[in-house]
Amino acid sequence: MEYLWLIIAVAVVLVGGIAGLVATRGRGRSTPTLDREGPPEVVAPADTETEAEPGVGDDAAVPRDTPTRTVEDADLPTIEAPAPVEKPESTASRLVRLRQRLARSQSPLGRGLLALLSRDVIDEDTWEEIEDILLTADVGVAPTQELVDRLRTRVKVEGSTGASVRDILREELVTLVDPTLDRALHVDRADGKPGVVLVVGVNGTGKTTTVGKLARVLVAEDKDVVLGAADTFRAAATEQLATWGERVGVPTVRGPEGSDPASVAFEAVKAGIEQEADVVLVDTAGRLQNKAGLMDELGKVKRVVEKQTPVSEVLLVLDATTGQNGMTQARVFGEVVDVTGIVLTKLDGSAKGGIVVAVQRELGVPVKLVGIGEGGDDLAPFDPEAFVDALLGAESA
Ligand SMILES: Nc1nc2c(ncn2[C@@H]2O[C@H](COP(=O)(O)OP(=O)(O)OP(=O)(O)O)[C@@H](O)[C@H]2O)c(=O)[nH]1
């Protein structure tokens, strides 16, 4: 009897198992299983216009019944080799080129002064000529007067023998340019966050180019840099900046044309913090349509960035060839943002190096960098002694 119950129990289990197996194969249309006996059956859904939400694993379109391809048949994607990342020039050799370029472009200023002061007799007409040279080179009225007064006194007292006139002039020009100003760029991490540099200035002064060149300088110093293309006014400016970045392997955070510059700046700084970058360089738009508009825009960019970390440097880019126009721009920007340093571009194409003195006086902030050409490595730290030596066409003293 016991055997009979056992046989019945085994029979029930077997029947149940077979029924379960048949049911599972039937559901296989909606829940694919691995079928080793042949290719899976492709069943078109009864209604493709169904309102139901797609579920995980659903196809976006009805799969096509394409023949199986082998590795040989498949079109493999072509992988383009990344463009080689350039190695920027070192600071030391930039300075050598700076001196050569300045010596070429600024000769009317330095050598003109030297020639006049080396005359056997320095009369009133000569002093007037000296004044004219300084004013023409955009040194500005007050600094010109100061320099001429000091030169008059020293030349009278110390005599005007050939060599000493050069030394006197050199010393006085260096004093005028002021070697005591702190020209260091504040681009280091602080409190575990990157340094943030806002680059401001009127369009066309060389802002975007300067950001690109500065990225190269920093990369040459082994810093991790992130660029922020907050000049959303001109689409090409964003492209231009991204290209500068790509050349040295630096990422650029960008927004669509016409988007809010402050939000791009915010995202760039956020990315810099997340990526633990050393410095974030933000290019801004500088439309001078009116002071209030500019103040609103730059003020907002700065405020929004500073929700995350303080701005460590605000660099004002000025075109050395624009003379008094550049001074007006400096004044306006100086009132709108706390400029911490000046970048004087296109010094290679101007004989008006005197603007270094004038703009420093006007804003009370130092020229920190100078642009000496359109090339990637044509940006150099501003060094008063090297600058004056270049003006005078001298070897390093
Ligand atoms: N010779 C010379 N040209 C420079 C220098 N810096 C910039 N430039 C050129 O000046 C022109 C304007 O530079 P951009 O960087 O586009 O000026 P921007 O201020 O960013 O102007 P937007 O992009 O319109 O905002 C470009 O042709 C640069 O190559 C420099 O130091 N020397």
C-alpha cells in the first residue's frame, strides 16, 4: 500500500513538471530564453501603436531579420588618432623672444631718448623733444613730467658722459615702470579648490587669444587647467577657445550661443572643482554698449562663480595699439570690477610701450603679462627690467 502511494506521488510530480515546462515555452514569446535548437522566433507585436510604456529590454523598433554577420563582414568603426598635444615653450625662452620683439617695435621710445640725452648740449629744445617722445609713446602727462624732472636733475648733477646717461635713463625708466609691484599671477589652488581667473576686456583686444596662450603657459608649468567659454556673445569665440584648449589637451566648458555667460562660468568652475584642476580660466564677453550693462554682466559672472570659490585674479586685457581708447576702457572696467592685473596685448605691433606706465597709474594695478604676437607662445610675464632693456636695445644689465 505504501508503495502504491509513493508511485502515485511520483506520477503527480512528473505530470506537474511536464505541464510547467510546456507553459514556460509558451511564454517564451514575451520573455526570451536561450533556445539551443534553432534561431529564436521573431514575433511581431500584435499592435505597434500600443499606448503602453516601454519596458526594460523592449526594442525601440521591430527587429529586422538580418542575416548573421561574421567579424570579417562587419564594418568596424574607424578610430581617429587624437591630435598630438603640443608642448608649450618654457618661460625662459619666451623672455628672450620678448626682448627681441620689443627691441624691434619700441626703438623710437628707448633709443630716441638715449640719442637726445647723449647730445653734447642738452638745451630746452632737447628737453621738449624728450617730452614729445614720451607723450607720443603714451607714457601720459604726469609720468612724463616726473621723468623729465628727475632726468634734468640727475643729468645736471651726475654729468652727461656717454655711459652714465644710459645708466641714468635705464634706472629712471625702471623706477617709472615700478619694479616693486607684485606681478605674480594668483593661479594656485586654495582651500582644496582651483584658482579662478576671470579674463575681461573689450572684444577684439585679444581676450580669447590671451586665455588660450595663458592656458599654454600654465600647462608648461604642469598645471591642470579648465577653460570656461563665457564669451557666449560670439559663437566663433567659443570655438576659438576650444581649439586653443585642444591643442594643449585642456577641456573647455561651453554653452550655446547667446546663453547666460554666468551659467557657463559657474559650470566651468564646478567642473574645475570636480576634476580637482589647479586653475579655471574664464573668458568673458566685453561688450561696452553701456557701463550699466557691462557692470550687470560681469558682476553676475563674478557673484555666481563666488558661490563656489573666490575669484583669485581678474585680468583686464588691453590692446597696446589703441592708445587713449585703451585708457578709457581701463577706466570703465576698473570701475565695474576689481581688476587685479593687466594684460597688454599687441605690444609687438606698437611703438607705444609707454602705455604700460599710464595704465598702471590709472588703475593702480600692475601689468602682469604682455602679448608679443599672434603665436601660441607669444605671451610673457611682464618684467620691468627686461622691458626697459628692450626699449634701450641693451643686453641684460
Ligand atoms: N600682433 C598681435 N596680435 C594679437 C595679440 N593678441 C591677440 N592678437 C590678435 O588679435 C585679434 C583678436 O584677438 P581675440 O582673442 O579674438 O580677441 P577677443 O578680445 O577675444 O575678441 P572676441 O573674440 O571678439 O571677444 C586676433 O587676430 C589675435 O590673433 C598680440 O599680442 N599680438
